[in-house]
Amino acid sequence: MERSNDNSFIYAIKFIACLFVITIHAPFPGTFGDVVFALSRFAVPFFFAISGRFLLVKRDGSYAGNTTEIRKFTKDRLIKLLKVTAIVYACYLIFSLCYFLSKGWSFGYWLHDKFNAYETRTFFLFNSGRYIYDESYVFDHLWYLFALIYVYILIIIFAPVLRKWYKWLIVLLLGILFFGEILQTVYPIRPFDISISTWYILRNWLFVGMPFVLMGVVFTDISLKRNNDLGQDKYNEKAKALLPRNLLILAFGCALSVIEKFVLGSKEVYIGSVIIVIALLMISECRINSVNALAYLGKRASSLIYFYHVMIISTLDILSQNGIIPSYTMWQKPILVMVLAILIFGAIPILIDKVRVNEQK
């Protein structure tokens, strides 16, 4: 099975998924926007699934087979994740504090507004709340990082039973997720005295993070077993032969997501989203060579685009509201954010690298 650092297709899809995430927070208007919204819901589940797919695989090809190895591999990933999360979260805290101070609010007010008891409960239960968003940036996209931390910790704790439980856990947790989305539509209950229609009741570490990470782990186990049974060459040949079928599954998932959007309305994850993720995992085994530029941007910039695109959106809104830059339409906004994100985290670093290489020569 191809490793993550060799799989140009996965890198390309990660880049495309990041652009879809931008359209969630800076949506296109009208029917076109609804279609893009429906398709975009695969993006974050895909990120979770890819994290799971390579969670127990190292770059040298070694694989965690027993409890000790599972814990060791996951701890290594967790340490890296904690470092990244600390840096990204610190950047947003500084951004938020500067925004509040510029509005004339005190440091004490900012501190209490973000870190009071209610927000603490919301954050630790659901990975959301004003801990990770406020008036300065109004989207809680950083929930992904904290949800992934929760999932890694739980995998470390329950490593001895990971492979005994992971398949039925996927079915159970996704079943609860979609049952909850039905309740949102037909009978909105109030768990924890919070409406089930509130986004983070279902979109959190438990009902989205855990099942999709486990889905990636299951996919890796199955792929490695088939690879060992058939041999590398036969496995590759069979994977390529299944490409047309997998592309049809992908197309069906996309169509189903759009249908669900127009029938059920806006949801955090559609059944079609699950099908898209599964199809992309299967296609990733088909040895598709993606466009080099997409793969490079996915490898170099996709994580940074996801982490910081909300800060770009907020900065543009602040500048526009204060008349510093011209106002823009809903059609222009997502394109503008995409262009700036690609320039800042993709194109400019490439130019800097080339300059350094030339200087060394």
C-alpha cells in the first residue's frame, strides 16, 4: 500500500478539500452555492479519514500490529498534533485579543468572555464555543484539531480493543449521527438543554471525528491484508481494474449529497459525504498520478490553508467594513479568499525557496 508521502492523489484531494472548506465559511450564493455546500461536506470527514489511514503507518513502511505499537505510533502523532494545535490556537488567541482591544474592551472582559464556565463546558464536551471563536473570527473550524486530539487519546487508552471494536463503532456512531440529523428535521429535541439543531451537538469528536478516523484505520488494515495475500503487483493490478467502479461510486456519492441538501436542508455530514470519503480512499489505491501543482499545494499548503483561511476571511471583512478595501460580493468573496490563501501558503513559499536555492548556487 502506498505511503502518504508518496501518494500524490491524496495530496491533490487534500488541496481540493481545503478549497471546499473555504466555501463553507465564505459560501457562493444561490443554487450553485447550495450544490457546492452539499459537496463540501465531505472535506472535514476526509481529513479525519486520512489521519486514520496513516495513523498506524510510518514513512519507512512499518505498521503498528500490537497494542504497544499502536500506542507508540499514536503517541508520536499526538505529540506532533499538540505542537501544531498550540501554535495555531495561539495565533487565533492573539488575533482575537487584538480585535477586542481595538474595540475598546479590556483584557479582563476578553478573558471572561471566552473562558467562563459555560464556554468551558461547551469546549470540553463538543470542541466548540467561544474558546475557539468569537466576534473577531466567527467560525469554530479549529474544532477539528481538538477533536483529533480526543480521538488519538482514546485510541491510546483503548488500544488493546481497537481492532475488536472499530468496525461496529463506526456503524454505531454514524448511525447516531444520521439519526440525530433526522431529529433535527422532524423532531428537534434538546439534549443537555441545547437544541439538537445546534451544529456542535452532532458535529464533534464523537460523532464525526471518531468514526471517520476509525474508517481510515479499517481501510488500512483491509488494504494491507489484501496486499499481503495477493502480493504487491497483483494488488496494484486489481486496484487499477476497480478504478471505473470507484469513480462511479464517487459520482453517486456526489449526486446523493446534492439530493440530500435539497430534500433535507443543510446538514453537517450527508450519507453522500460518507460515500465520497469511502470512494476517495479506494481511488487512492489505484495509482492515479495527479497534476503536480495540485499535489504540491496539497502537501505544502493544505493544512495551512485550513488552519488560517478563517483569519483571512475575518481580516478581509474588517478591512472592508472600515472602508480600507473595496467591498465585495458573495460571488467574489470565496474566490478572493482562495486566491489569497494559495498565494500566501503556496505560491509565495515556492518563490522564497527558489530565491534561496539561487542564492546558494
